[in-house]
Amino acid sequence: RRTVALFAPGIEASPGGHSSLLAAAGLLESPPAQVLLQGDPALCATWQRALEARYRPGVQVLNLGNDGDLPAGLAKGPPVASGAVAWVCRRMTCLPPLRALDAIESALASTP
């Protein structure tokens, strides 16, 4: 909030010109939950479509597929041998790996 306060005079003079700044400040204040999908590309794509079919503005779905060459910050373990796995994360905390779409839906429903 302090950062936005520094820009208050400019925002007041031209609010439309600062929409990106305000959107970024909102994401910093309340970041979206992230669902990381990894494993079989077809199953990950099916899960991604199912998760994105419902309006969830506070959720970001990242389909990593079976990419074994992930950045260290995204890699949650070794590549999945079969099927798919998902991690539901809020800020810097992730739930244990989930292996079923209904478990992912449940985790999203129970997180604020």
C-alpha cells in the first residue's frame, strides 16, 4: 500500500494511465493461488481445461507437462513416471502433491 501511496498524485490526476500499476499492486497484495500440473501431457491438458472451465479469478493454472528441464523454482520433484500430479500453492506454501482432479478441485474450494 505504501508503494501505491507514492504514486497517489499521478493516479489521482490520470487514473486510466495507471491501470497496470494498480493491477500489479493488487497482485502483490493478494497473489493468486497457483496450480502446477506435471506429468502426462494429455492428462495435464484435460485437467487444465477442467480447472479453467470454471471462473476462478484468484487461481492461475500452469501446465508444465512432462518437461524435465524446469527452472529450480518450479520443479517440485523428479518428473512423474506415469499419470499426472498437481500442486496447489498459495504464496510460498504448496500442499502435498495431488493425483486426482477431484482432489485438486477440493483443495481449491478449501483454500481462501
